[in-house]
Amino acid sequence: MFGKKEQKQVKYPGIRMAMDGNSAVIMCEREASDAAGAYPITPSTQMGEFWAEEAAKGHLNISEKELIFVEPESEHAAAAVTAGMSMSGLRATNFSSAQGIAFMHESLYGAVGKRLPYVLNIGCRAITKASLNVHCAHDDYHCIDDTGFFQVLANDAQGAADLNLIGRKTAELSLTPAAVAQDGFLTTHVIEPLQVPERDLIEEFCGKPDDIIDCPTPAQRMVYGDKRRRVPELWDVDAPKVSGSVQNQDAYMQAVAGQRPYFFGHIVDIFEKIQ
């Protein structure tokens, strides 16, 4: 006799919903993150709008804190605001596309060099050339290839949600910021079915920014000791640190080259282990 196929029971099966990729990202970000610095631009505009809406509602994240939203005067300023939020120990996020990504380009190098574990969510879009086009290309995704952000690209709304969380956790364990992208309009605006990660799943998977965790790499143990805050506080009046000092050529080049074995070399292993 053929009986019913036994279904595998999982602790967090997800919440069956239908939504677009922009909404899927915010369903995760509103629970995990503390703060966003963003200047909305098509087709990632809705991510910023939805975050601002949740902040206005007084939504409490997994740390039971109200969301913070700062909309400055440009994407360049938004990158600086997001970096400042991360430096103060907040779990921070940003949303942008196209010329917005190009405009914030110079600030992204600093985020990597300061080892700021925030997430830049990208709705991929063509950068204006002979004419304006607000639809999908990967110009913005690839224009930051040289910054040191590690980059992942979702092919649907489910991937946008999942990679947002996986990218977040990888960023915080590797101390390297993440660029989590999806195709503009083709994913950001197309409504499709997905399993939205539960709030309890997000809390268990990501933890909280002020958790004290074991340093996962030898380089981090050299800097912090055996344990550190999940999102380090570089701006702390009670324990001041030097960040962004001036270096001459020899020390500067050693610091730049040292990122590869001490930090970048661990990203793939961390990413694969936590999936």
C-alpha cells in the first residue's frame, strides 16, 4: 500500500506569503536591524519607504528597540550615516541603486577598512549612459567590485530574504560589510510566493548586536581577545579607540594587503558554514 508521504518537520518552516523582493527584504530587516541611513532611489525606493513606515509605526525589532531612520540629503551622505550607525554598535542597513551606489562609492572603501558589518541592499539598475534607464542591469552591482564588500545576488524574492539574513550573519562574523542585491523591477517589484522567515528564526539565527560572541578567526582574536561584541562599538566614550588614523606608504600598504589573509580569506568558509 502507498501511504501519504511523510513530510519533514522543520522548526521554522516560514510564513507562506506573496510579496515582492523589496518587501521581502524589509520583513527581515525590520526584525534584525536597529537603524537605516538611506536616500531612496528607484527601484530600491520601496525598501526605504517600507523601513520608514515601520519606524513610524513604532515597530520593535528582536532587541525590543524602536527602529531608527535617517534620510540625509544624498546617497553619499546616507553611506556615511550608515557607517556612523555601525561604528556606534547599531546593526545598520542601507538601500540604494544605480547612480546612488556610484555616488556613495568612496565611502564604501572606508566601511570595509573600518570592518563595519552593515548590509547594503541593492535593487540593481542601469547607470545612466547615453540615455536614462531605470530598469535592470548590473552596472551598480559591479561598480563596487573593488571596494572590498562581499557581494551576493538573489534570483527571486525568497533569495532576497534568505540572502539578507545570511549576508547579515556573514558580515558580522567576518567583520566585512555585505552587498545583497536583487534585479531591479524583475525581482524588486514582482509579487511571488515565498516563505517569509519567522521573527523567532531571525532572532535565533542572527542573534542580537550586543551579544558577546567568540571571535571566529585568529585575526579577530588579535584585535579583540577571545570574545567580542557581535557588532563592535568603535565609537564608545567609555572605551575610546583610534580609527581612521593617517598612515604613511609602508604601513598603509601593509594594512590594505593584510585584509586578504586576515579578513577576506575567511568569508567563504563562514558563509558556507552558516547556510
